[in-house]
Amino acid sequence: MNKRESLAPARPVTPAGSWIQALRGALVLMVLCGVLYPLVTVAIGALLFPDQSTGSLIERDGRVIGSALVGQPFSAPGYFQGRPSAAGYDPFALSGSNQAPSHPDLRERAAASSKAIAAANGVAPAAIPVDLIAASGSGIDPHISPEAAEIQIDRVSSARGLPRDAVAVLVATHLEGPVLGVLGQPRLNVLRLNLALDALGAQVTAR
Amino acid sequence: MNEVLLIYAVALLLAWPLGRYLAAIYSATPTALDRVFGPVEWLIYRAIGVHPLAPMTWKEYGKALLKLHLIIGLVALMILMQQGWLPLNPDGIEGMRWDLALHTTASFITNTNQQHYSGQAQISYFAHLFAIVSLQVITPAAGMAALVAILRTAFARRDETALTAEGAVSVGNFHADLVRAIVRVMLPVAFITALLLAWQGVPNTLEGARIATPLDASAGLAEQRIPVGPVAPMVAIKQVGTNGGGWYGPNSAVPLENPTPVSNFVETIAIVLIPMALVFMAGYLTGRRRLGVLVMGVMLSLSVLLTGINIWSENQPNAAFADLAAEGPNLEGKEVRFGATATALWGSFTTQTSNGSVNGMHDSFNPVGGASMLMDMFINATFGGVGVGLINFLLFLLLAVFLGSLMVGRSPELYGRALEAREIKLVCIALLLQPLLILGLTALAVAIPGLAGNSNPGFHGLSQVLYEYTSAFANNGSGFEGLGDNTVWWNLSCAVALILGRFIPILAPLAVAAHLAGKRVAPTTSGSLAVETPTFAVLTLGIIVMFALLSFFPVLALGPFAEYLSLAG
């Protein structure tokens, strides 16, 4: 049978017929695009990239500590701190502040965090990298800039009783540069850095 | 800066061959891939009960398009309201309120993806896939089909006009145009993109959220639920199909949706890939390469200009942080891994192409950056949405032909066919509806107390309202998201803007194309207005800029420009 001939004839379609075509078209295409496409992608993707597929989870001692792609709040002085979050780092409440530069609340919030960060790290406000003052877009930005890590090294090392150099080396090894030297910005993953700090602390104690 | 140049260059280099491929698909030129895709298409035609070669008049074509959208809309509406008891809902998400479901449906059948909800918390996996992802594939393909019908009817170089059995002008077959685009372009490109994203870390699973115990218990967050799901296929098609509606509320700013600079590179290129490819396609499909060059020249100039302004603006400090931090770019609402420049580039691309995805919060952009993105959406033809962006451009081109001809004292004609009152009326309706609706609705929302729901005092409050309606009418979908927009007023008024902003600019040009094709061709003389020339390109560019500025300059002055001056002062 010729393929062309086996299709519906090219004759005028009645109004009712065109509604039936639309209904059949909608269902066929929704199944193709909304079921087959995503499920095939999930099946093949999960096969090729099993670790990434479930959210890049990080485990320690058999417990899920978090995800490399989800920032966490840190307040203990012995941990590096991440960026301000408008969502309190809750991944179901994800949000930026959505405040414009002219919003009075933004200025107020920035003044408070500037004062707190300056005091905690013993630096002048003019030395605070802007990513520590500005809230992230997602509310769970896992990264900080190298400058933002730099100003926290003194505080972290003295809170942990570690030599400053040891912490500085840790910071340097966790620095991720732009990909191929072009894409993205230099950055550090705060959760990974803090996990490494804990591991370092455990080593020192064991010795 | 190198990142920006690299992205422009790679996007154009990929778009060129894709444009040739698209032209081959739509002119049904045999290709090596027919063996793979031919049988699939044949199965689909059988299942729908259509003949892919049956000619259609513009009315039949338009009706088939509208009826399909109405039905997929009704199915999506039911699923969104009933998702609570439907399968694949591991996080136990409830059904949507009627007005939110209605707005969401209107938003997704119009290729807009404006979201008055937060996906990870308000949409189940099943609804995400069957009601959202499916529309994200179908609607751009429909926009592309309409563009192709217009191009082949009114712009293609050919000897005779295609006719139906009754002797009316045929614009092609809607089902064939739609199915070819889905099977041969949208799904393969989305699939490849999805795998790249899954590799970079975008979740790609049917499992539910995992619970993590954060490291520093003293910070006050006892547990963290990590929302995952079949995110990669959705993010891929939302980028590729100028959809924009993401899995997570803050879209591709969320590291789970856009984990690395590499994924950001892929997603940024995916925004402009098909819109750019369609310009190349237009040149090949119509047999008028110089028309393709003209369109590309005008669009690229506008794109580079407005993107440049935005990148400059976001590299300026945020005024709220003066004296509180070291001087640096505006990082409020932006992610460290991307920085200000890559976020501004994305913001410009997403508003130029009516994509509407974001990788930073537009509400927190500096005022000039915000104004540049509003301008992108007022123009809405700088590459523009898949299919419809170029249609919008063709409307401006027809207007330029009309005005240009009058300026040199000739009767207006396009490729020898007279542009008369009926065509110009349709062009004007399609163009003028935009300022009328956007400004009218904005005025209503700010004039009636309690409607606006803007979160920002002062000038920026007006910008938030203006942005929302502009985004709805431009079928963009991004927002100044501080706006409290999940109310009955916002859901319904935006739904009106969405529907009119989608279907009038598709149907009116389709009618114009069919009317033009039915006219006798006058021989070209030395006095005819030559369309494919640099002079005419400049005229078109001028008309686009003037049209947008004349319509919207006053409201830009009251919103972002006033905010800029108040901060500078």
C-alpha cells in the first residue's frame, strides 16, 4: 500500500470533522510531547548521569547533608558564611528579594548585614565584597566569590583554633575558576568548603 | 565580555545550518533524515486523521490552529485543577484555584509561560509533564507554522500562487507544518539540550524530594527538602521553544535548574538558537537571501545595542549598597557563578526573544537595565518568539513599505502586489493593539486602589505593573516578580492580554499574506520601492524604534527613568 494513499483523503473537512481532528491532534501530540519525550529523556539521562539526576546530593557518614547545588545557612563563626537569602535557604520557598535599588527596605537590610559582617570579620564596610551584601536570585546560591571567602579566613581559623595558612590553603584548593577561562565567574562552594573544614578539624584532633 | 561575544558567535554559527535545515523541512525537500522521521510523521497523520498535503485557505489554517489550542488548553486546565488526585505526585501537591489555573493555561497555550505560581511547590510531576511540557513543545511549533505559512504565501519567490480545489489562495497545511516542526526540530533539539543539562547536574528523575540535614544546626534550618523531578526535559524545551516557564519559581537562577557556567552557556544559546535560525530559514525558504540579510542586519543591530545598554547598566553598582560594601556590579538578585554580565546578557536575550526565562531577578536590576528589557519587549521583534517574532518583524516591514512608498510618492506594493486599505488596516490593528492594551490595563491597575499589588513604593511600583502587562502581551513571561500577581484581577486581566497578544498578531498577518497572494503581480519598474536594500533596512529600523518610543516613552519616563534620576540625584 502506498503511504500517501493510506492517509485520510485530501477532501474538504466538515466543521465537525475539523473538531475531531483537533481533538485527536491534541491528544496525540500531548502524549508524544508530554509523556514520551520527557520519559525517554529521564530514562536515558538517568542511565548516563546517575549521580546528577537525583539532585547532586552530598552524604556524610551515610546521612544526606545537602546538595552541592543548594546553599545552606551558616551562623557558627567556625564556618564560612554564604550569601543573604530572601528564602531562608528553604528550597521549597525559593526566591530573590525582588527589591529594586530604590526600595527603602533594601537599603535597610544591606546596612544591617554590612554592619554585622564588618563586626564579625573585623573589616571596614568598604572592604566587604558585594556578594555578601546582595541577596541571591534563587535564595539558595551555593557559592561566594573568592574575595568573600578571603575576608572570612581570619574569623574561621581563630574560631577553630587552626593555623590561618591551613584554612587559606583549603580556600585556595576549593576555588573554581571560569570554565575554559571564559565562562562564568571565580567562586567557591560554601557547603563543600565547610565540609572540608570539618574534615580538616577531625584530622588535627586525631593527631 | 569574551563570554558575551562567544555566545553571540556560537549561537549564530549554530543557527545558520539549523536555518537551512528548517527551510528544507518546510519545503519538503528530501533529506537523509526522512527515513527516521518520515514513518513517525506518517503515524501521527494517521492517528490525527489528516492528509498532510491538503491545501488550506488562511481561514481554515487559522481555525485549525485555534481549535487545537482550545482543546489542549481545556485538557491542561482540567489537569491543573485536578492534579491533587492524579498520578505522579510524590510531593502531594493540591489542585490549583480556578483563576490561577485559567491564567496558567492561557499563559502556556500562548507560548508565554508567565507564572503566577511557584512550580516546585504548586505543580505535580504529572501536570508538569502532560500539561506544561507538552504545551511547551506544541506552541512554538504552532508559531513557527504560522510564520512559514505567511512566508510561503506572501514572500516566497515563485511563479504561481498555490490554490485550493475551490480556487482560493492556499497557505499550506497546518497539520503538516506543525507535525514536521515538532518531530524534526523541537523534540530532537530539546532532547540533546536536556542531556547536556542533565550532565551538568539538572535533576532528571521521577523520585520525590529528598530530605537533607544541614551541616550547621545552629543556623536554624533543621531540615532541607531538595525538590527534584523530571526537570531536565522541561528546562531544555523551555529554553529552546522561547517558553520560559521553569520548574522552580526563580527559574534558571536556581542552581538546580542551571547549575554551572557551562549549563548557563547552553541555556543562553538555546534561548536565541531557533529565533535566529528562523531568520536564516526565511532567506532560504523564500528564495530571497537578501531579505534574510536585511532582517538579520536590523535584528542584530537592535539586539547588540539593547544588550550593550543592559550589560553596562548591571555592571554599575546598586545604589542601595553605596558605602555599605566594596564597589562592584549590581549583584542583588544575581548568582555568583554567573556574575552581572552573563545575567544581563540572558536578561536581554530572554526579553528580545519573548522567552521569559531568567537567571537573575529582573525586579532588582538597575533602572536603566530594566528599561532596556522593557524596550526589548515593546519591540518584540528582535529575533522574537519562535515564529511570531519574525511575524512581528514582517508587520513592521509592511508598515515600512507603506510609509516608504508614500514618502517617494508611489502606490505601496510588496514584490509587485499592491498593499491596500484592507491590508494596512489589519497591520495597524495588530500593531496598535499592543500600546492600547498594555497602557490601558496598566492605567486601570494603578488607578483602581487595591488592584496593583506592587511591592515597591515610588516609581518602581509603576514599572512593576507595566512590566507585567508588557510581558503578558509580548508573550514573554518574565516579570518584576515582587508583584503580588496571584489574584483574580491579575490572573484574569493578564489572561486577556496573553490571548490577544498571541492570536491577533498571528491571524492578522496570515490574512494579509493570503490577501496579497491573491492579487495580480505588477511588473517591477525602476520607480518601484526596492525592499532588499540597506536604505530600506534603515527605514525599517527607524520605524521600529520610533513606533516603540512614541508609544511608550511617556510611561518609561514615569517609571524607570524617573527611578534612575531619583537615585542619581
